[in-house]
Amino acid sequence: MDKLNELIEQIDKYMNEFEFKYLKVEAEKNAMAIKQSQFGNNEFKPIQSCDHLKQAYPSKKSGYYWIKDKCMKDPLRMFCNFNLPKTSSYSYVGYTE
């Protein structure tokens, strides 16, 4: 009977460890998804280009995003049109509040 109880305790221990690791991985995945979804959505997390945005996040839809290229001093709000054959096409629309 002692061996059986010992085995049950070991199984419980392994199950708890597995569940903890699984929940930790899921939490990290969710945190990364939330963090990634914010890129380009505000001026504090601009994306480098519309092309970069579409390659990194293929599910993103055409719309206004904050872009900051290496040579730009400040990010600009630009329209990324992903419906055109050339993914990287965008046009400057100026700053709107």
C-alpha cells in the first residue's frame, strides 16, 4: 500500500509540474500576442514600414498605422494599403488627432 501511495504522490507531482509549465507557456504566448498586436497602432510603438508590418503580421488589415523609418525623426501616421499587388505601398496622410 505504501508503494501505491508513493506512486500516486509522484504522479500528482508530475501532473502539477506539467500543468504549471503548460500554463506558463500559454501565458507567455498570450502576452506575446498582445504585445505584437500593438506594434504600429500608436506613435510609441511604430513599425518600420508597411511592408515590414504585413510580413510580420499577415493578418493585419489595410488602415492607418504609425510608421518610423530609420531616417525619420518622428513617427508618422500613414495609410497602409494591403489590397494592392505591391504590399509596401503607402501614402502619407499627415497627422490627424
